[in-house]
Amino acid sequence: MAGEASGDLYGGQIASALRAQDPEWVMQGWGGEHMEAAGVVVTRHYRELAYMGFWEVIRNLRTIRRNLERCAQEMQAFEPDLWLGIDFPGFNLRIARVAKQSGIRTFHVISPQVWAWNAGRIHGIARTIDRMHVVLPFEEAIYRRVGADVRFVGHPLLDVVAEARARAEQAGEAGEAGTDGAGARAWKLRNGLDPDRPLVALLPGSRSQELRHHLPLLIALAGRLPGAAQAVVAGAPGQPPTAYSAVLEAGIPVLFGETHALMQFAQVGVITSGTATLEAGLFGLPQVVIYKTSGLTYAIARNLARVAYISLPNLLLDQPAVPERIQQDCTLEVLEQDVLALMDGPVREAQRTAYAQLAARLGTRGAAQRIAASIAETAPSPAPSAP
């Protein structure tokens, strides 16, 4: 069960790793293209599921309830031996309870941020999830303290970034953030961009509500960039091109399926808080992190939060390595200043220096293989062949 683009990406990795261990696995679930390509029968796309925030959930409560009922019915009809939830905890942990009550073994990848808010829910998670696979190193001790079965598996993004770099090298388009070598020029030309102008990557998020909150601001920001720079919007894999109509009308290119290359070749990124901020850090892309949501959601989240930072790079490094512009601080004037400061000079170099510590804090490559091995440990033995 994956409810977002990043979860579908990791789900595809895990499904491929399971199939590599044993081609007889039969998998069904909700997700997207990556899971489908790895052999999972995807019966519902994640683009229909992703609601984030308190007010947004309340507004869509009837739809969410219908999705929960439909998912539970599909799962019980499929009669799986094992259930795996990938991130998306508000939805997945409810389905996990149904699975547990049905006698299905339950696994989860990527813990809810119990260390950030509502720490008490970890006891319910430990009762519901037979084995939690965490991707941040400090999370393992948190689960062990409550007696949960937990495995630290490393972060799947380490493999995602390494594989993206390898593909770029194979295509002759490898490079580093902000460089202007032959690889960068070739990639820009292939995508209809000016090879002589530096790029500012704009990542408004993957959910429809994020696009509503962020696109108008980022379109305005693109119009305020220095003349030498060109803005490019990274299209989310779960969104149709029509979701970016206003961007295209403003004359800003939208690239689908090129986000990792964009992170390698852009000079600066303006990136919505989430997995993409960690990806950008691993690629070495200087960035400013943004997030805007409804007033009610922000007020509740601010009162519940128990951490100093919202972005994954800052949380992992335990320092304000990247600027975070949230809600009322996320203004056109502030973002314009941030982008200019990150184009060149000491602010840019300080951020890139901090990034050097990121990968070391995420474990080692091979997360999907470790998760697959963990799942296979508890898989039922195949029925003996008939004589």
C-alpha cells in the first residue's frame, strides 16, 4: 500500500527485490507506475488518495472513508499472507488494523514521525505492526524502547540517487548541481532549455492541494528571477499536464520524468517540504524549502510539533542547513532573496558543505533488499508439490 509518489517508488524497489529472491511472489496493492512495472497488480492509483493536513482530511472525510472501505474489501478478497504499508500512515495504519484482525501479518516501511508529534501513538503502532522498517537511524531506538519488532534498513533514496547518477553517466549527461559541463548542456538542449543560462528548479509538490498553494507563488517568483536565470517546474508523476496550465501560460517549462536530472543540473532549488528535499540534498543541490497550507492545518501542526525543523536535511543534520520558509514566512520577497543568496557565494558553499554529512547519516545502500529479506523471513512455506 503506497499513497504517494515516493511510496510508489520505494514499493517498486521492494517488489523487484522480492521477485529477485523468489519469482513466485504474487502481489496486489494500491500505488503507481513503479509498483506496476515491478509486477504488482495496482488496482487504484495513489493520485486519488493523497490528502495531507487536518483541514484537508476533514474536507475529504467521506472520500477517505470510502477509500478505506474499498481497500479493506479488496484486501480481504485477495486474502494475502502478508501486508506491507509504505509511509502514508494516516491511511495505512488503519488498513493495517483490519489486516491484523484478519490474521494477516503486517509490515510497514517508513515510520510515522512519532518523534515529531503525538509520540503516544507509538504504542498502538507497535500493537498493529508486526515489524516496522525504519529509514532514519535514530528511529530504531525509539521503537525498541516500547518493545516493538523494528529493523533499521537504511534509506531507499541512497539507491535512487545512485541509480539516477549511473543513468546520467551512461547517457553522457552526468554532472553536479550548478555545473555547466558538456553533460549539463546536452541535457538542457534535449529538453528545449537554453544551455547557457543557469537553472532554478521549482518543485511545488506532488499533491493537488500543494499545487494550489504553491504554484501561484512559484510562478510569480519565476518572473522575479535575475535575467540570466531560467525557471523550470518539475511535474509530479501523479499529476496530469493540465494541473500545470497556469505555469505553461506563464511561459515556464514543465518537465515530467526529469526531476533527478534537474536536481543534478540546476543552480538552485525551491522545493516543497517532503522527500524531495532529502533527494536534493543527496544530489548536492542548494535549496530553500517551502510549505504553505490551510490556516487551520498550520495552527494545529504548529501546536503539536516537537521538533525544531520541518525539512529532512535539517532534521538529519540537526542544524538549519537549508532555509525553511513556512506559511506566513513563505513570501515572494523572502524567496527572491533566498534564491539570489544561493546562486553563488558563502551561503551556497555553506549549504553544500553541510550536505557532505547527509549520506553518512542514512546508512548504506540496499534498503529494498534488506526489507525484502526481512519480509521473506516470515513468508509461509510453499505447499509441497503433489506426488
